[in-house]
Amino acid sequence: MRHLLVIGLATLSLAHSAQAHVVFNEGEARAGSFYTAQLRVMHGCDGAATNKVTVHIPVGVTRVTPRAISGWTVEVAMVPLDEPILLHGFEVTEVVGSVTWSGGSFPDYSYEEFEIRMMLPETPGARLDFPVHQGCESGELRWDDIAGEGEDPWALVDCFRKTGP
């Protein structure tokens, strides 16, 4: 038996997940473990190059570390916790709320990968959504519609913890 923690990348509401344009690369990870999310942004905005990507981190995800990409600036925005938590014996009062890459660029006809290493919460069966805002030379795309109950979320990563021997 396995317990699932579903991580969905929030995206536009289209009929089928094969149409997703911002997706996670890997298909599964363990709840309560470190996970390196490889986020693929598959194109620009109606012909315009992408020059900014912001990923919003859901509550419960900790120890977020973005990968530096040559030619891009990466920034993290911290958010205070309602109650402090202990991580490896240290009291933590704030966590990363979002990660933004900016200053670089890739054309509409190509894609780029953005990586974030994070500690997933120990909550098998819960779903985490990661809204993404994609800025372009002209316009933006907001990949932040959340799939409802029973709907097929986009860019699923099944997170599991094996139980038993």
C-alpha cells in the first residue's frame, strides 16, 4: 500500500493535461523528503520571449532552494509562519513563499527549465499546487487556476511513502 501526496502545478483550465505549457519534469517523489522540482516553461507569450518566472510555494513546503541559471537573477520572497517550526533543531519563523527568476530571456519557440529543491511535508494524500506567473516582453501568462475535486490536475507529481516492511 502506498500513501500519495499529489503535487499539482497550477495552470490554466484547459480540457486535458497534455495541453499544459508549464509542467514538472518528474512523475513522483516521497512525502516528507527532499524533492528537486524541474519546472519546464514550454514557450513564451504569443510570440514574445519569456523574461520572468515566479513560482508560488504552497504552505507546508520548507527548505526551498532555487537553482541559479546563468544569465538570470533569482530572488526568494519570505513569508512569516503563524507558528515557528523546528527544522534540524533550529527554530524557523519564516519560509520561502515564492521564487522569481528574472533578467534572462528565452524565445517563444524554445523552453527553459527552472529547478527548486524543497522539503515536502509529511502529509501523504494531500495535494500541493504551485501557481506560476510567466512574464514576457509583452504580456504575461498566469498559470494559477487550481484543479477542483475530481478534476485532472496538470503536471502531477505523485508523492508517496511506502508503509509496512
